[in-house]
Amino acid sequence: MNCAILSVAFWLVIVLTLGWLPTDVADVHSSRTQMQSRAQCIQDSELSENLAILKLEGTAVAKAHDSLLAKAKTSPECRTQIVEALIRALEQASKDNMNQNEKFFLWQSGAGLLAELRATEALDLLITNINLTDGWSASLSEYHVPALAAILKFGVPAIPKLQTVLSKDSDPSKRIFAALAIASIGGSQARMALTSALPSETDPCVKKFVDVSLQAFSNKAKPNHISSELNGKWLSAFYCR
């Protein structure tokens, strides 16, 4: 009897050991894969150097941009590392009394990178700075309004957060930029956001712009998008003319 019990116990140990072996091997393989992935990520010194270059002008900026973009695409870990670093750098630039040109160039490049990486985790930061401009031009091209340009590349997923700004932010400048972004993205969700904001809007310029945006959405060729016929009137309303 004792021999039989010992025999069963022996085979049970063997079976359990063999049963656990694949899991242990998988854990070791996973750990090695993670270590290799981390090893492939950009070093902090190289990351800091590239972020510093983004504050400048010239061909070096394009090289830094391409380098960061390529690194971010090598693995999810690298993407997270670079996105988080970009967000920290832009947040810091918004708080510091740094050179205004450097601040704007960093925002121009950094916001564009976040959009290219589809970094929705950066939307709150981008929308907080939606009315950031270079101060040199009233143009709404992506070269002059980097946060707005980046937000528009996210499209419809940005609308709920933009709607919150349009309905609740105390700054009329941010509200009108939020309305601009919503109208530029277009679609049925954009129409609903603008329609719901119109009755409670108190600023005359913002109210007029939202109203004109809704008028311009009456577009037979492309419903709920700004019609080409009313584009001039729509832009004039944005500038409160």
C-alpha cells in the first residue's frame, strides 16, 4: 500500500512539474521580450536632445521629428515613452517663461507628432491650448495654430471634449476656437454639439459664430459640413466681423 501511494505521489509530482513548465518558459520568454523591447527604446539623453532640437528652426528639426516618429513606431513601450515625454515638454513650456519663439516651435513640432501618433491621451492638453497662436498672423493654417491643427487630425473622437469647452469654459477665446474645431470636423455629432451650445452662449461673437456655423451646415452637397458658398461668411464670423 505504501509503495502504491509513493508511486502515485511520484507521478503526480512529474505531471504537475510538466504542467507548470510551459507557463514558466512563457514567463521567461515574456520577460526577455520586454527587456529586449525596453533596450530598443530611445535613451533619455537622446530623447532630451531631440526635444531640445524641436524648439529650433531648420533642417535639424525635421530630422529630430522623423527620428522620434520612427522610434515611437518600433514598439508600444517606445511609443508610450515618447508620447509621455512630449506631453511633459509641452506642459512645461506652457508654464515656463521660456523664449516665446522656442515655445511656439516646440508646440508646432510636438503637437504635430502627437497627432501623427494618434495620442488621444494628449487631447486634454491640446484642447487646453487650443487658442495658442504664434502671435504673428491671424491665419488659421496649421503653421500658426499648432494645437488646433493637431486636434483636427483626431477628428470626431475629439468632439466630446471640445463640446465641454464650448459649453463650460469661461474664456470666450477658447469657446470660439472649440466651436471652430467642432465645425471644421463636421458631421452629425458636430451639429448636435453646436446646437446644444447655442442657447446658453452669452458672448455675442461666439454666439454669432456658432449660429453661422449651423447655417453653413445646411450643405446639400455634404450635409453637416461647412458649405463652400458660406465659407467666407463663416470665417468672417470667427473674426467677429
